[in-house]
Amino acid sequence: MRRARLLTPHGPVETPVFMPVGTQATVKGVPQDILEQLGVQILLGNTYHLYLRPGIEQVRELGGLHRFMSWPRAILTDSGGFQVFSLSELRKVTEEGVTFRSHLDGSLHFLSPETAMAAQIGLGADIIMAFDECTEYPADLQRVRASMEMTLRWAERSKKYFEEHKFEVPWNSHHPSAVSRQQNPDTGKQTEGCTQALFGIVQGGMDLALRKESAERTIEIGFDGYAIGGLSVGEPRALTREVVEATLEYLPQDKPLYLMGVGTPEEIVEYAKLGVDMMDCVLPTRAARHGLLFTSEGKVSIKQARYAGDQGPLDPNCDCRVCRRYSRAYLRHLYATNEVLAQVLNTVHNLSFYLDTMQRVRHSI
Amino acid sequence: MRRARLLTPHGPVETPVFMPVGTQATVKGVPQDILEQLGVQILLGNTYHLYLRPGIEQVRELGGLHRFMSWPRAILTDSGGFQVFSLSELRKVTEEGVTFRSHLDGSLHFLSPETAMAAQIGLGADIIMAFDECTEYPADLQRVRASMEMTLRWAERSKKYFEEHKFEVPWNSHHPSAVSRQQNPDTGKQTEGCTQALFGIVQGGMDLALRKESAERTIEIGFDGYAIGGLSVGEPRALTREVVEATLEYLPQDKPLYLMGVGTPEEIVEYAKLGVDMMDCVLPTRAARHGLLFTSEGKVSIKQARYAGDQGPLDPNCDCRVCRRYSRAYLRHLYATNEVLAQVLNTVHNLSFYLDTMQRVRHSI
């Protein structure tokens, strides 16, 4: 377990940190000022969704994702690869990249290390991810190795494209506060430290030897940070933990380490203790939309009739704006009547619970 | 045009006032603290919906509607009659009341002057409405008279039941702040001035003579305030205005006057100028959910592609939290991607526009 501060072009990020997911340039149902008040330090945006709508060039012309969604703090974007594999009607994976059909209208698109980098540079997140293939689970060793090898070749291509284009972020010309940071005050020249950071992704399935090899060869390519990908894809939780623990051994301690797509409140504490710096997960926001709420006393399914007359707060040990103001009876009523405010309040609470959990971890270090 | 201050058990209401509609104990999508910040002084709750879910006894046991929804300021409830007529599968109207089937599950219910009063006393709004029949439009004179006569008989029964039960509001036993106001500090006895107020409703269709008769006979029964009902039911706007103007002539100037279910931003200004003190309408909140936004430069249909690249605020003359922070391009994106935040932000802006409009009217007096 370690505590650190990442310095991004849009402010510092205290780690270990949980990153709420803002798929379509919004954390579903929650206004940005409330996210700020909750203490969200960094948001995750999904390149696949933003690529389809409103489109990369549109976001670039509007000054980048920060300005587009009016979010002044740090943003990380994924490469789009994971969601191409999970959401789109897949057409074809080749060495060159992935041809796929949009899940929205069936239109044909192509994503490769180069186009995924171009997209993420156009969006202008502070941290962007190499284009990888998330190996399916289960997969035999030969398949896992082949997939890992392709991810490594794609990592090299991602880095090459990034190095050649990394100053083309939209803030260079549009974002007023970033411009000043982007330029050396004496020379007016752009300084390298102020552009995006690129993270590599370790794959290798559930095979520890391949994980080691993937880590070492990804480090050899050289990135600003390293992510552990290819987990939370259906494998048992004990296996996830085993692979994470082993993979962390092979990753450099002087770089930010990011575990993708994890996890429950218990898991984020556990992985932070193992030395993971950054985590993201749809769980708090998606569960909120289904009325599943995380509390200090365990999970609460607010739709249950037993809460209809319950005047107490959702979580008596929570100081969030929802627990301070509303009763379980009211939250249950909102959910039962399918009111939009249910989603808003439930999401605010669950995010607050995750962020508080991680803050306690930081304070315990 | 006149300016006044209504004193309710849950605080003062500066008139003329616009009352946002919070049908199911929520203004769809907007947290209560934002409503407070917007300057909402009084909310309208719908008895029909709350009667069905979560049920009157449930709300009473939870301390009444204010406490249930955590809204400390004033509330007005309608009698439920209008929505029985417009939403439910109607079974039968008799002299006694209305038997109807729930629009939710087809279950059978009965609403009468007495049960509507009991329901509104159980909810515990500051201002409650007599049970009336909203005469359909068009209707022949004989039908309008018969409907008006029944509304008058129902008004008498409403008042009789209210007078006998008006101290049974849930705040008497549950609401800590209301208890102190409810009791005379010297004697500990309940004082009349602190319970609910009951408003009568003038009907009479579009016939000015019947409106006059309805007004006079409703005043004779005697209420704390008077509402003009039976309008915005499909008649031309010019006719609405004519009937409002004529009816106001017959209503007492020393009581609050409430025009139900009106209107556009232009109309609420117009009616305030005629002397109406209170108005409510679903238009700002419902239009927001359909992406129709009111601005100082006219209506904006935010779904239009022309706004996809528009970096300007929704309304350059609006100081609301939405116009201060977000661009038209972002609001358009949220709407186009069917994001819940679209409803939240659009509703906040439209309500802000209505409330600001009414505040300007008050300041101009």
C-alpha cells in the first residue's frame, strides 16, 4: 500500500484513487458541481462512446472533453478497445486493428492503435490508454499468448503514434488555463511535462508466466504508467486477486499502477492495500440505477417493501448529502415510482461511499 | 397586479408566485436542495398520485409530506379530482363522489369531498383544495350548470369535513418545528392560525354569468383563498384570458387568488398583472423533459443538430447554474444520447426561468 500524488495538466490526483465512470461525458444523472463537491478527482471517459457520439472532431472543436463537459479536474480515457469487443457487433480483428459495427446504428468503423490514439488525443484526457486486446475468459494458453503478443505490438504502435502527435491535444489552442501551463513562460515553447500521459496495459490472461512476460515487455516499451487489463471478465474473484498480486510484483514502483474495471467496496480497499494506485468501476453507478446501495452496514436493496416506512437515513454512518437529508422510506418511494430522482440520489450516495472508502484508505497510510 | 406575502405554517410565500409541480413528492429529477437554491417558495403535490403511492396513511405515519420528502417550505396539494378525471379509468360520478380505477393497477378506489379532505389533511400540505368537478370543454350550458352546482355542494361538504378535522394534520404529533408553532406557548393549546388553509374552486365553464354565480356562492361558503378552475382544458387562449379576467372581478381582493394549471412564461406574467397571486403548471418541467427550453431569446429545442457545435450558454441572459456552466453543445449531446442529466439540467433551467420571470414581476410592482 502506498500513497502518492499524480500531477496532471488538470490538477493533482491523490492516490490510491477511485475513478467514477462518465461514459458519455456524464456520470449518469449527476451534475458536475455535485461531483466536485463529492471530491471526485478524476473521471473516466469511454472513447468508444464519445467516438460514436458526439464524435471526436466535434469534441476537439469544442476544446476537448474537459471543456465540452465542463469538468475542470483530471480525466482518463480508455482506448475504446474493450467496448468494441463487448458492445459492438464485431466484424473482424486483424493485425492492423478492429473493424466493427456501431451498436447504435450498425454503421461501420475501424479502430487501431493509431486511430485510438488519435481519438484520445482529440478528446484530450490527461491520461490515455494504449490500444489493447482484452483477452476473453476462459481461453487456452496458445490463444492467450497470441492475444498478448498482439497487444504488445499494438502497444508499440500506440506509443509511436502518441510520441509523434502528443502535442496535438485540443487544450493547446483552446483551453485558456492549459495554454499557460503548456508553455514555458520564458521561451513560450511547449514543454513536454504538460501534455497527456500514456499508460500501457498488461495482458496475459490468468497465466502468471505470461503476465510476467507481458509486464516486462510492456515496461521495455516504456509508458508513463501501467494498467492491469483483462481481469473482471468472468473469472472467479480469488483468481483475480491472485493475478493482480502476481502482476504487481513485476511492475515498477515509481509509476502509477492502474487496475481496470474493479471492483466492490471491499475489493477496492484490498487492491489499494496491495499497491494499486488507480481503479475504476461501473459498479457504484450501475448498482445505484438498480436500487442497490452500498452502506457501512452492508448492501441495501432499496426497492424492498421493508423500507417503505423506514424513517432512518440510508446509512447512519454516512455524511453525504443524501444520507443527511432523505429517509430510506423516501428513497424507496422514489425507486418504486420510477422517479428519475431515485437514480440521481442513489448514484450520489454510492459514489460518496466509494470515494469516502478510498479516502479512508489514504488517511490510513 | 398586486404583491403580498402569504404566511403558511412552513414559511412565507411572496406573491405573485409560480408553484413548480412535484407530482409524486418530487419535482422530476431535481434534488430538494437545488429547488431551495432556485428560490422555490411553494411546491404543488398531487393528491391522486400520492394517494395511490405511497398511500396517505404511509405519508401520515412518516410525519406528512414535508417531512416525507424533506421539503421545509410551503406545499399546496390539489384535491385529486382533476387527475381522477384525466388519468384514471373512470367508473362512475355520483352525488356522493367518484368511483375510479387506478391507472397503475386497475384497483378500485373512491374519492369524495370527505375522503379528498381526509387525504389532504393526512398529507399535511399548507394549502389544500376543495374537491371539485373540472367541467370538460366544450360542454353545453345545462351540463356546465349541473357540474357547477355539484361542485358547490361538494365545496360545502369539503369545508364541513375540513372544519371538523383540520387539526388532524400530521405535524401536530410528528413535525417538531410545527408542534411549537401549533401550540400557544402560554396555554399549550392548539391555535387555529397554524393549521392548513382550505381554498375553494370556482367553476362555471366558459360562461361568464355562471362564473359570476360560482364565485359568489363559493365566497358565501367561505374559504381561505379562491382558485379559478376548469381552464386550460382545451379552450382557445383568448377565451381563457377572458374568463380569468371576468372571474377575478367577482373574487375578494383580500384573499389569495389562484389560477390553476397555467401557463407559458408570457401567460404567467399576464395573469399576474391581472391580479392572480398563485399559478402552477407542468409546462416548465414537462417541456424540459422533451428538450424544449425557455430562454430570454425565445424557445430553444435543444435536440436540434444546429446546437451540436454551439459553445454558447443556453440563455446568455440567464444566471442559473446550468447557463453559467454548460454549453448548448453539451446540453444537446446529453439530450441526443438520452442521458438522465439532460432532464436534470433542462428542468433546473426551465424552473429557474419561470421563477426569475415571476421574481421580476414582483420587483416591478
